[in-house]
Amino acid sequence: MIAIAIIPARYASTRFPGKPLAIIGNKPMVQHVYERSKALFDYAAVATDDQRIADTVKSFGGNVVMTSPEHQSGTDRCAEAAQIIKETIDFDIVVNIQGDEPFFIENQIKSLLDCFDDNQTDIATLSTTISTYETLFDINKVKVVCDINHRAMYFSRQTIPFQRDIDKKEWLNKQPYRLHLGLYAYRAKTLAALAKLSQTPLELAEKLEQLRWLENGYKIKVAHTNEVNIGIDTPEDLQRVLRILEKQKNIG
């Protein structure tokens, strides 16, 4: 089984324009992500629609694939890039590496790839245990429920499952809840098919593209992790990460 890494990166972020080029230490964020990916995979590439990002990737010797500016999701961008890469490189699995998580955890990648030992797995993703009520009831935090084979049954911004006749202050004591982590891997043929699907009612309701996949019958295997990556969504997040790194440097 041959797996490659594709890193979707766009410049026009609403909350943090130019985020892939933000400097962490002495390197742009996209370089940190690329170098960590290249250490784990035989092939990695940045997929972008922005020439500034492309030029930056080329400057440090990375692979870059230019994609359409019309894509609405990282999955769609990965699908186009994979189609282009497939012309010269053969592979079975595509791992979508989040471009705003420069310190992603290597064990999580292994957990994703292990999901494909199950021949019925079309897509793999991650979840972790929810431990606070703040996260449990936060509609910006996506929850997932799975069947006994660890396949996703549903994703929601709402708290699922609902516990009837149980005080909400007791929910975490009565039922394990799972927080979805947005790291994905796909079989190559599945990724190509996903890009052709139209939006579905559940996806439009919750604004979650993985519901489109479930509605179309694709099987999503969910691996568990006890570790959570440090994501960078805003300039404030970047400053927080820089403070953490500086503190680690001083301790070291």
C-alpha cells in the first residue's frame, strides 16, 4: 500500500490571510508542514492556487501542484492535485495533511493508515475523547458517533448522543463522547469519486462535508487518539504557538 501526502494551502483565509507563509522560527508554516510530511512519506506535495505559496514551496525545494481557485474545500483541492500527481506516480492512499497544523503528531498518521487494513474502509479520520463540558456543548466542535466496528455513523455540531432523563451536568459521567479531529486519508479511487458528488441535505444543514460522504454510502473509519494537534486558525493562535516554542527553547 503506497501512501502520499497532499497539503492543501490557500492564501485567502478569512481569519488569517496569508497563513501558510506566516513565519514560525525561521521558516514559513507551509515549510514546517511539508518537511514533517516528507519525513513520513515517499512523496509529499503542496496543493495551492496561489503563486506566492507556490514560489515559496519551490524556494525550499518542495513539490507543488497548482490547482483551481474555485475549490470549496481542502478535499476538492486534494482530489485535483491527486489526479495530476497520478499521471507520474502510482499510489493507493492520499493523506490530507492540514496546512495549519505544523506540529502534527506522527502517531496519528500511522493510526490513519492502519484503518485501511480493513478492506471496507473508504476514508479514515480521527477522534479523541471529550473531557470538558465547554467542548461538549460548543457547536464549533464537531462530535462523531461510531458503530462497534469504529465506523462513523454521524457527525454533528450538536452534542450527540442526547441523553434522555439525565441531567446535562452528568453527561460526561454517563457516556463517552468523541470529538472529531479534521485529519483525513482516502483511498485514491474514493477521493476521485468524492470530488464529483453534489452537496447533500445533511451537509447543507450542518455545514460538514463528511456528511455528504456518509449520505452517499462511503464508509469512514475513525481511529482514536489521546493527543490533539496544535492548530493555527488566527494570528492570535500563531502568537500562542510562538510563546509555547519560546518557552520550550528557554527550558531546553
